[in-house]
Amino acid sequence: MAGVDNDLTPAQWAEVRDAWGGCAYCQATDVAVQRDCIQPISRGGRYTFENVVPACASCNASKHNGEVTAWLRRKKLNERAFLFRHATILSTLRPEEDENQRP
């Protein structure tokens, strides 16, 4: 973990957590959430604004270091809704980055 480049600031985490309003995976709103890397650190992910979502303890433990879309399918969670909401939240919180990436 110490060797991994992590640049998620406490302010960014608060933004992401508040934007999701609960667990990014199961949409539970009445539980504490933890930082979860969409792409696990063991698979090259980092604690960054684009890669971290809030997850309840149950989803975080269940996903462990699995690939997110395969895990969502296995758990019969809405993969499409997660991916769409993730992209929407990122573009809402960082619209200037989206504009800079357009040709």
C-alpha cells in the first residue's frame, strides 16, 4: 500500500461520498460507507478521485479484489446503472476535465 500512488484528498472523498449518497453498489443509504477502489489496488488501481467510490462494508468485503463488472453481475446488481451513475458523478464533479479531454 505504501508503494501505491494515492492522490485522493479528504475533500475529494467527501465530494464523492456526498454525490453517491450511500453505497455505490447496492444503493444502501442507511449505512456507513468505506472507500472502495473500483479497480482494486492488487490489480493496478489507486486511491484516486476517478477510482474510488463509497461502499457499504458488506459490498466492499464481497467485492474484495474482484473485477467490478463481473462482481456486479454475479451479485445481480445493476451494472449499467452503476457505470452510468459513476460517469455522471465524475462529469458533474469535474466537468472541466471532461471538456479538456474532448477533441
